[in-house]
Amino acid sequence: MDILQIKKYLNTFRFSKLDPTIKERLTELKKIAVLSGDQEVAKEIWCLEQVYQIIQHYLKAFNLLKKKEYLKAWMQLDRADIEFSFLRKHFDYSGNKYNLEFLEKNIYQFQRLFPYQYFLSRESVTKKERCSICNQTVSIRKSCGHKVGEIYNGEQCSRIVEEIELLGFAIVKNPFDKYTVLMPQDIEYNYFMLENLLQSINHPYTKWNLEVQKEDDVRYKKLGRNANCICDSGIKFKKCCLNNEDRKIKVDHHKITVLDKVSKDIKPIPRTTFRTTKTKE
Ligand SMILES: [Zn+2]
Ligand SMILES: [Zn+2]
């Protein structure tokens, strides 16, 4: 296959397994481009490699979700998300080139259905690092001239950290790297939303939509007029949230629509982080 054929393959790909020879072929073609000094083609091939990897991570994630291996699936989605952040700087895929807009949307939607909300983030100072392109030791005072994130000879420039001083860890809500999911010991995460969705879709390229709606906390429904309000105001419900929409505690409800031949609706489900009915023995 030449570059044009590979592009066509990736553009029309809507299956559950990628052809592994494409990856090897891209490596070969990139070598040839680099040897002949064609930086532009080498960079173009790097972009195609990213596209290939994104699809691969996405397909792996989908299979793992089907097998209910949620944490492993999360890691694959996170990898795809990171590859996207690299590719975005160098390639404009508007118009759904290589189906990337579809993949980006699905990856984001899947991530939103996970119960994970808190992550560990490392706080550290880098003591020594090298450039991935020229292997030289670099520092703020001594630069090698290569820019991080730029593509040289079809490879992305990054820093290889050799020495690090660890300052500590912090628990954060929305870090760049989301692979250090907090795993509490005695409670189990609730994957109810994903379970529900995956009962309705069997193919990684099925289209589905996620809408997040704000709804009143269900506890209001059972609350008597004279009971203490659930919002911790210390006053009676009738004098508090009952007639005050702005005050009311709102909960995210996730509504999923499967846009298939037969359109299916998955009713709104409230977000639950942990299981409330089942605890680990
Ligand atoms: Zn360098
Ligand atoms: Zn209230």
C-alpha cells in the first residue's frame, strides 16, 4: 500500500479490527521519506500514525467496555485522548477527516459516563532531562534548539526525564493525565450508565448522543412540607426550596439516544459515583 491507499483505508474504516500491516507499512514509508530528506511527507506520515493509534485505542476501549473491564477501558480512552491532543496541533481534521470528529465525540462521551471524578496528581521538580530528538541534556539555560511538540524527521519532540524530585501528591478533579484514578478500598465504583449504554450498542461505530440535563434532587419528592429541608439551610422545606427554583439542589441526569436504524432512547440516569446497593465483601 502507498500513502494514498492508506489514507483511503483510514478514511473509510468503520470496522472492529484494524489491519496490523498498515502500521508496519507506515514505519517503512516514513523511513524512506526521512532518508530522502522530505520533512513534509515524514510529518504527514506521523499524523497518519497518530490516526491509526487513536483508532486502535478506541477499538480496544470499546472491547474492554463490552467485557466490563472498565478501568482498563478508561486507560485506553485516556491514551486516545492524549494522542488527540498531540495530533490537533499539527492536523486540521474538520469535516470529519478520517472519522476523527466522530471518534473525538465518542471518546469524550464515554469518558463522561465513567464514575471517576478524582485523580492523583504528582507534584515534582525535574532535575535532569534530555531531548528525544538529539539526545542532548537540556535545561532552561541550555537549549538544543528543538521545540517540544514539534515534528522532526517524522517524530514528535518530547523531553525524557532522567532525574526528578518528588514533592508530593495531590488529589485533583480534572488533571491533564487521568490515568491515576483514585481507587477507594472498601467501596466499588458504579458503572451503571456504561452498563446501560453497552446493552444497546454492539458496534464501535454506532452513533449515539449524550445529553446532560439538570434535574431536581430526587430527595425533594419524598419531602413533606414541614420537614427540614435537604439543602442544610436548617429551615422547613415549605419556607425554603419548595418555591425557590434557584436554591434547589440540582443533579446531573444523563440521557442517551442511540442513533441507529431503530432509534433507541435510554432514559435519564442520575450520576452515581459509588454503588449504593452493593459493597465489596
Ligand atoms: Zn534536541
Ligand atoms: Zn432548601
